[in-house]
Amino acid sequence: MMVIMVNKYKFGYSIFQIVFLVCMSAISFETNGYFLLAVASTLQLVVFFYFNLKVTGEILNFSTLFLILLYVFHFGQIILLGFFPELTHNQQITLLYFSEKNCVQSMRLITVIYSVMAWGIMISSKRKIERFYVLSNSAKMIDYDLFRRKALMMIGLSFPVKVVIDAIFFVIAITQGERIGVIWLSSIPNFIVVYGNLSIIGFCLLIVSLKYDEHKQMRALVLICTYYLLLMLSGRRSENVVYVCILVFFYVKTYKRKIGFLKVVVLVALAYLFLAFLFTIVYSRAQVGAQALTSFTDTFKWVLKEKNIFVESLREYGNTGYTAICVDSLWLNNYAPTYGTSLLYSCSAIIPNIGGVAGWITELGNFAVQLKRAGMVTELYQNIGGSLIAEILFNFGRVGSVIVSFILGLGIGIINKKSQALTASEEFIKLSYYIPAIVSILYWVRDVFGGGIRTTVWGLLFVYISKRFITGRKYETFTSD
């Protein structure tokens, strides 16, 4: 007789999700809708944290970072409207460009999508398995050296291209303005820009490879993050914010010693200054030339003194929820979902846009472009970007998006499980094949599918080709009971 073992925490979490979804269907959101949605979305994140810790034995992993980013970008403004409505006066809250009824109705569906995605992640998660190398210490050091050489090779092949592009863009943006810089950047073949951005994979590998030399690891992290912070001065925030989060994530995951209270305080203080830095960039965008640098210092002091960084963060990054509402309340009320064809068109982004053919097809798959062309955004705010939840809705509709989100959650949970096991067993060469997907999925939170699939496929090829130049040692591992 076959006995099926059920993890009690996964079972408990499933019961919670069933009750939660029943309540989302039964409760009326006509009164106090913003508050109820703020409670529901926050409850989802908090409960996931608790059960994820019980199931995986970890507080921070790929799954939790993904859900945190998804929460901030899609529910940030709902949190303000629900919990701190008095702080939203004289603020640009894009969700208010819809009627309260339409906003609450759409955000209700978005909350359900978020919950089933978290449910899928939890079901496919697993406690990390400890593995042990059957290698001597000297052999292990040789393998670490090979791994570090692989990281440096990947950086050496791609980073010089990125530096040249970034330097030219930076000078143009500072002297002539960000808009002119963006026009120049768009004139460069996109595959060259993407190739340069693949250096983030090498940087992640480098941070991981230095786990047994904490001083070098810290110096590497500071230098790399400083570079990305400097890039943000030119106005390019979104991708660089995600890159910094990913680098810090891998640093924390591979940091050998337990992170004490004092270090947590320091990290929180640095995070606060980082957010203040980001909003200084927002308020300084209009300045150019020497005035920009002088203005930046004054604006930074003003932001620290006068602005509520917590409110500004939720307001600014919570804009992504606006895009998802546009799809639900405008697009799906006038057009049928694309049933996945948009995602198929987006796969053409893998092909370098030589001759313009691939770019034309990719544009057909870019749901944000199609929304604007069809006039399916409000006149009050049209500067929309990507959104994972919006793209799922655009392709699969209201019912289909719930099903697809659960399946996507299962996939994310599997990637988390695999990367967790490889990090614990120190099989970093194998881990390098998961990093492109991790980077792409985290960035997809507020991007489009085409960019993610391109980074994943090109990143995997990049990792494979780099490996071919380096002869690694084969490891023998066994699973502990």
C-alpha cells in the first residue's frame, strides 16, 4: 500500500489559502475597499513568510524576494490608500485615476492572482538538503579558484561593452538631459546593450565565489553596487535597483557568519539612504550640466529632511499596480485576451534585431506598447512600464490568469528549491545556470516577458560558453538523511 506523506506546514498553508480565497469571494469590498485590500495583500505576505520559514528553514530566499518585490510594486499605493490615507494628500497616486469601484474590483483580482502564485511557490518548495563534497580541502580550493576564474571571464567578456555604453549615456544624460540620453540609447542595436548587461551574471558568480573571503566579498559588493548607483544618477533606476537587490541577496545568502543585530541596523540605515538617493534622482532629473551635480547634493539633503521615504517608496514603486488595473478594467472590457500569442511574439526578442524584423515582431508581443496604441490607459497617466501580473492578465484573461499564476508559482518554487540546494551544497558551477532565470524573473515583476526570456536564453548560452573554456572538477555528492 502506497503511503503519501504530506508536509503539515504545506497542508496548513493550503487550508489558509482556501479560506482566504473564499473570503475574497464572499466579503463585500464596497465599503472600506482600500483598507480591506491592504489588509489582504499584507496578510498574504506575512503568512507566506511564516510558512516559508517552516517549510524551507530559511527567512530569505529567491521566493521571498520575488514576493516582496511583487508586493511593493503592485500593492504599494493600495497600502498607502488603505493604511495611511492622510499621507496621500498632494501626492501623485495613479490608482486614483480610476473610480474607486473599478480600482477596488481590479485590485481584488490582482490580490487573488498574488495569493495563488504564492500558493504554487509554497507547494513546490522544500527544505534544503545538505550535501557534502568527497574532496580534500586542497581540491576544494582548486575548484573555488576555477569557479572564480569563470566569474572573472564572464565579467571580462561583457563588462567592457557595458562600461562604454554606460559612460556615453551618462555624459549625454548629465549634459543634455535624460530624454536625449534615452534617444541615443535607443539608436544602439538592442542586442549589444543586452550583451553588456549580462555582466550581472558574472558579478553574482563573483560574489558567491568569494564566500570564504568575507573582506574581498564585501569590497566586491561595495564596488559593484557603487557602479550601479552611479548609473542611477543618469536616471536609469529600475533595472539598476533590481541588480543591486540581486547582488545584496546573493551576498546575504552566502555570508558565512550569522548576521547580528548591529549589522541588521547598519543594513537598514543603508537601505534608507539608498531609497533617499533614488528619490533625489527623481527630483533632480530636470537639471543638466554642472547645475545637476550641485542640485543633486542640495536635493539629497532636502529629501532626507523633508520627505517621508516610506511614503515616497510605496507611491513611486506602487505605480506598477496601475498597469495591471489598465489591463483588467480597460483592455479586458474591450478586447479578448491574446491567449498566449503575445508571449509567443515576445520570444522573438531572443533573435538579434538585425534588419528590424525581430524588433517588429517583439513589439507586437509587448503588451505595454499595445495598451498605449489601443488607448487602453487613462489620459492622466500614460507613462506605463511592464508588469508581470498585467502581462498574465493580458494573455490569459481573468480566469486563465489565476490558473497560469498558480503554475508559474510552481515553477518559481522549483527554481528556488534547486538554487537553495545548490547553494547549500556549494555546487556553484551548477548554480550559475539558474542565475539568469533568477535575474529575469525578479526583473519581470515590473518588466515585459520579452526582456526576461532574452536575458535567460542569452545568459544560459553565456554561462555554457564560459564553462567550455574552463575545465571544472566533477563533484561526488550524497544526500544526508
